[in-house]
Amino acid sequence: MAKVQIMETVLRDGHQSLLATRMRYRQMEPMLASLDKIGYKALEAWGGATFDSCLRFLDEDPWERLDKLKANLKNTPIQMLLRGQNLLGYNHYSNDVVEKFVQHAAAHGIGVFRIFDALNDVRNLRVAIKAALECPEKPEVQGCLVYTISPVHTNEMFVDLAKELQEMGCHSVCIKDMSGLLAPYVADDLVRKLKAALDIPVELHTHCTSGFGHATYLKAIEAGVDIVDCALSPFSSDTSQPCTETIVAMLKGTERDTELDRQAMTPIAKHFLGVKQELIKEFGLKGYFDINVNVLDFQIPGGMLSNLANQLKEAGMEDKYQDLLDEMPRVRADAGYPPLVTPSSQIVGTMATFNVMAGERYKMVPNEFKDMVRGKFGRTPVPVDRDFILNTLKIPEDQIIEDCSIEDAKGQTFAQFKDEVIGKGFLNPTDEDVLSYALFPQVAEEFFKKHYRQVTAYKR
């Protein structure tokens, strides 16, 4: 059996999971050459929350960060996480915006596109996958199985989804277990079924939130998984990925030996331990999280739970935290059992919080929750009860969407976003600037004000 490959997450999901995505490029740069020599399958360094965080908190242009990463990573592909028709924002975008974003990301250096949809609705993946497959740079295109557990989700369902992704042209598939829900023996069964059904590599991504992480990887590796996602020790475990050095040591001398040099990772890990300590001090972050096996019930990622708890505290309702945890599975069931990952996790969590704070279910309903259950973001795993939509949420029948792709076609085009940026006084925006604005209009505009001179017409 072939060696196991490792995809390293220290430059993206590691610090996103433990330190709110606050690592700056200058804190990465000293170790890029060393990381490039290790022999990783890929380095995840872009996408997810990094784009937003660069603009909003770090005063960095995410496109410039990608250019610098590419200049320093000569041998190892840069991987990004892309939310299909959501891209990196929280809305669906028109097809031409999705295509333009993918084309520019590849041109700036993305070598692996990991593409997922929060609802596992393949209609939301088609445009991004096709665009990535057609890029002249020939990046790897990976489709995702967003893993969740519910009364309706089965391993066979995930295998069927994987077959669809392979038929769409994906070069590999990834089991994306964002909350650490995949139990070791379930992973063994799922990987074996995927390997029997597919002709392309299978990758596994998990988090240690429930405590399963390292054991789940071991069983998946025994079952034949090709690649596992790991984080170097300072940014591993807790709500992050299993530890890179541990997995390398665990497999040493076996038929699945990674053949990576663990000792070469030590100085890199020491550097990132220092970075971790800097970020904890600068931003007042906790930096670690306790294992919480109850995530198997409420399924919300740990970092988001802390935000919801803080909302209750600010409202003087800290004692309602357990009520919130109890309400989340009920709201998720009402909404058709969506996997809980951005943006569905935030939508379900916020709705549950509103229910608890109001003391009455669905008295106050955010528009985003209405949008999800009426089909704006795609097809939920189980159809949402019509009576719930029409009578409980008071959504008119003519607002129910059967085909989200038709709605996407009505979205604001790239040309319209460009006109909007110019209308705000930024007269010569690059395509990259327009894309930043399309994803995060207010945040990007504030960034532009700091870095570009506005030109506005005026009358005497």
C-alpha cells in the first residue's frame, strides 16, 4: 500500500481554528522555504476566513499575500478552501463572478482548489468546478463531501455524492469533517466504500473537537485513505486538525510511512509556537479549547460556540447557554438537517440564539434563516416542511425557490460590481479589487480608503 501524504494546515485552518485567523504574512514568511522542503502534498494557505480576516483585521491585501506565498513556495502547491457559489463570502454570486474569482486565484498561484457546498447540493459546485478545470494553470480540483450525522445521512449517501463529483471531473475528493463528528470505525467503513467506488484519491479532513481526531485518522489510514490534513503541533488538536508530527511518528516504519522528516519540522514548530504566543497576547485570545464530545449532538464548531455564548452573556442571559445547546439540534431538524458549516452553521446558531433569547420559538426570524429554508442556498438534505415555511415562518409560497441556480443568474454581475466601485471614487480598480469588493463590500471599501486615493466629482 502506498505511503500516506499529508496536507499541512498551519498557514490556514490551524490558526483559523485556534486563533481566529489572525496570523499575518510576515509571521509566515520566515518558515516558507523550510515548509516548502518538507514534502507535503500541499500547503493550505488561502481561502476559508483568511480573505475576510486580511482585509478586516490585518490590513493586508489577500491577493498580494497570495503572490508572496507563491513566490516563496517553489515546490509545494498552495491549496485554498472555496465555498462553491458562495466563494468566500456569505451570499451566492452570479456565475461570472464565480468564474472570474477562480480564474484570478489560479493565476495568482492556487494549485489546489478544495470546493464545497454547505448543503452538499452539487448544483452549487458546478460553476466553480468547471471554471477551475478550465484554468490554463491546470490546478488540482477537489470536490468535498461535507460530513455530518443525522437520521438521514448515511455512508452510502456520501459515496453517491463522491461518484457525482468524480463524474463532474474532480481530480480527488475530500471528506470534510469540520466539527470532528467522524468516529473512527465509521471512518474505516466510509473510506473503504469510497476507495471501492472511485478511481481518484480520497483525502480526509477532520478536527479534534470531539476527541476522535487521531484515532479517526489511524482507522482511515488502515482503510486506505490517500491523504490526511494535519497541523504542526502549536496549531494542532483542540478544535484544529490532528498533529502533523504525531501522525508522522505514528506511521514511521509501517507500510503507510509518510517518509517525511519529523526532525526537520521541529524548528518550524518552534517558530510557530512563538507566533502563537504573539497572537494570543496581541489579540487577547484564549488559544486553546477543551475537548467537548457533546459536539456530536449540537454539531456547531467550537469557535462559533464561544461567540454565541458571548452573545447570551451580553444580553444578560448567560444562564441560558445549555438551553442554546439543546435548541440547536431542534432548529437544525426544522431546517432539513443541513450540515453545519459556513454559512449554515451561523444561520442555525443565530436562529437558535433568537429562540432562546425570545423565550418563544421563531418569534424573531432572521432573513438568512428564511432564505435557507425557502431554498435560496440550495436543496436541504430533507425537504423542509411546507407548513413550517408557510405558517410558522410566514414565507409566501411564491418566494419558495426550487432551483437556486436560476436565482444565481439574477445576481449582481462582475461589471455591475466594477461600476459600483468606480462610482465610489476608486476610478481604476483591478479585477482583484472588484472581486474583493463583491465578496465584502463594506470591509473592502474601508480597506480601499486606507490605500487608494478617492476621486469624486463635485459642483461649486
